[in-house]
Amino acid sequence: MSYEFTIIVPVYNEEENLERVEKELSDYIAKSTKKTKVLFVNDGSKDNSQKLIELICQRSPDFSYLLFEENRGLSAAIKAGFDFADTELVGYIDSDLQTAPDDFNLLLEEIEEFDLVTGVRADRKDSFVKNMSSTIANSIRRAFTHDGMDDTGCPLKVIKTDYAKRIPMFKGLHRFLPAMILLQNGKIKQVPVRHFPRMAGTAKFGLWNRLLGPLMDCFAYLWMKKKYINYSVAKRG
């Protein structure tokens, strides 16, 4: 049976988490409702992440990786995953595992009727400052995009790959994936998922790139929306 679903795992200096990532994703693959494989995208890590990733991939054919020459950021890592995905469906999860791989099945239940299904982190286990900055950023983003999504920063998403590959990604646009699917006249849905505290490693985002950065990205999105080319062919001879 050929693979149906690729899970992208962006990695940047996450050596402390990768053993748990391997275990939890291996456990999920065994119970996934789709034939699933994992694609690590190492975003130029400076620690031992790459060595650990290669060992994981040697142990299982369900795991593979891309290694960037240098750090390019989360949006670039996700874009690379989209570019190299060869399955009908693609998703992603952060390597800190603050969301559960098992909850991909909740999203997969809905994906047949939609083109993107995103998680909404219920009962978030983050700090007050992190939660508040995310709430404000999401409110600002919704005012710009009108996508109706409550938590586009949730690192648990499933997308039909043909839609994902048409997203014109730029730095910061990973926060606008639902809106970019809407630009393609696609359908989107959000589903509550579990959320957990970070168990190891350090967060890669602070107040600037959780609040002020996304505000600037909203203007980039508006420019993209104005310039975006979308068409449908009525007839071909």
C-alpha cells in the first residue's frame, strides 16, 4: 500500500525532543487512518539534531529528512515540506510535541469534505504572556483575513497537497495558511485538539515574532491577496 499522508516535522535545535518525537510518531503511524510517513525538515540546526534525525531514518523507512544549508525559518521549512511531499495529504506538527500526533486522526476525519483542517488548541498550557500575545495576534489577523479561524498558529494541520503546493509562501505566511486556502476557493475547518506544556528544549518564538511580527505580516498578506492569481477553466478543446 502506497503512502497517503506525509507529516512534516520542522526541526531547529530540538535534540532534547527527538527521541520522544520518534516514539510518538511511530506509535501514531501504527494507528493512523491513512498510510503515513514522516518528513523531518532540519532548518539548519546547530546542535545534534541532524545526527539524531539520521539515526531515526535509518531505523525506519517511514521516516526521511531534508537538511537546509542554513537556518531559513519555520515558513521555509513548511514550504520545503510541501514542495517535497508526494502524497495526497500533507500535515505538520512541531517537534516540541505540544500537540499530540494522535489528534491527526481527528483532522483526517474531516479532510474529505475540506481542503484544510486545522487544530484549535483547547485549554492551552502556555504562559499567560504567550497566551495573551497569541490571542491578540489572532484577533488582528482575523480582522485582516476574515478567515474565521481562532488559532492559525496551532501546529497541527492537514491539507490536501495540491492546495498546499499552490500556496505562495513567504516568511511569516505559515500563520496565514487557512486564508491562503480560501484564496484558492478552498474550504477550511477547525477542530479542537489537545495541548500540552513543552517538555524539553526552548521556544523559538518570543513577543516580537508572536505579536509585532504577525502584524507586519498582515500587510504582506493583503498585498498577496491583491496580487494573487486564481482561475478556473470552464472548457478545454
